[in-house]
Amino acid sequence: MLKIGSKPNLRQGSQHLRRSPRILTESQCPGGFAMTMPDERTRALLWAGGFLIELARDDSLPLSIRRRALVIARHFPTIEDISAMAQSRQPSGLSTMVASPDETPSWAEDCRHGPLRHSTRLAWPRDLDSQPALQSEPPMSNSKLRGLVDAHERAETAAQTSSLAVWRAVVEAEPDLAAEILQLFSTVEKAADWATKSHRGLDASPARVIAQGRANVVAEVVRKAAHGYAG
């Protein structure tokens, strides 16, 4: 059992953790749990937010646990909050302890219900005995709907991970233009979403137009938008 105050072999433990980013048990981590790196802390926060969603929606769990998970989720950092903390770049505080989610791509693999977002909506768990009796057909429909919603959320998470990867390539190819786009949209997630979708004034997504060597066309659209012109 890991004891509080013990002195683990940090060098050996951190190397083991970085080789295997998935959640480890105490027996799998030689010398105890090592000092956490910023990307590992970001991954843990994203996993924890997704786990709170899973707990709150699990009808097989006691009502008290589901309600406690929902209350915690209401005040738990969302993926947008974590991105903002990572971007603040303050010399002290939590911003120096977390990495941006787009710099931590492996988190999506084990986030079954997707990350906790500002848009996440969790219904207050109610006692099934206090709810009106349902006929046999609706539960089957609800099960199908839940499966489709889960699949959609997983696809949405995968799409966001992909758009963030495209955004990193945009930053490498056109750093100055990427800085203008980020200034316009405030967050990396919004900038990545804009860069990977089609818009009026462009014959393809901004990222594709940049890849075609026409970054000046995207720059013109961005500057018009920054000055309040539709485009």
C-alpha cells in the first residue's frame, strides 16, 4: 500500500508512467506514484470529467452517488476551462501545471463519454420508483437513443481531436496567421473548429486553403472578420 509521506523513486516511476499513459495501479508503478507532468495532469482532469458524466448517467449506481457526481461536475473544470488555464501562461498558479488538451492527444482513447464541456447537460438523477411507470416499448427506444447519443459523443470527441491536430499543423505552417485566427476566436478549440470547416468567402476549409499555398486568401477573410465585415 502506498503510504503518504513515503519517498518513491521519482526517476524510475516517472519513466514508467511516460512509457504507459493509461491509468496504472499501484502495483504497476515501481516505487510509488511519481511527480505528475503537465500533460499527465491535463489527461487526468479530462478523464475525471468524463468519469463524472459516466457516474451521473449510470442507472445501476445508488442515487446518492449519481447526484454527488452531478454536483461535482457542475463545478469541475471543463475542457474549455483547462485550455484557458494552459493558455494563460502565468508565472505561477495552475496554468503552469497543466498542458493544453490539444497537446495531450492520448486522453480521448479512454474518455468513453467524451470530456466535460460547457455544453454538457446532465439531468438531475431521480429515484426510478418515484417516476411514472413506463410501458415495455419506451425503455427499448431509450436504450437505442442512449447508444446513438454515446456514439455521437464519441465521434464528436474524435472529430475535435482531429481538428486540433490540423490546427497544430496550421500553427507550424503559418504561425503569424494562426496567431491572428486565435486572437479572433479566443480559444484553441474554437480556432481549430473554424479552421477545419467551410465558410463563405472560401472555396474550401481555411486549413485546406492554407495547405494549397493560399494563406493570403485566408488572411484577408480573417482581417475582414476582425474589422466587422462579413466574409
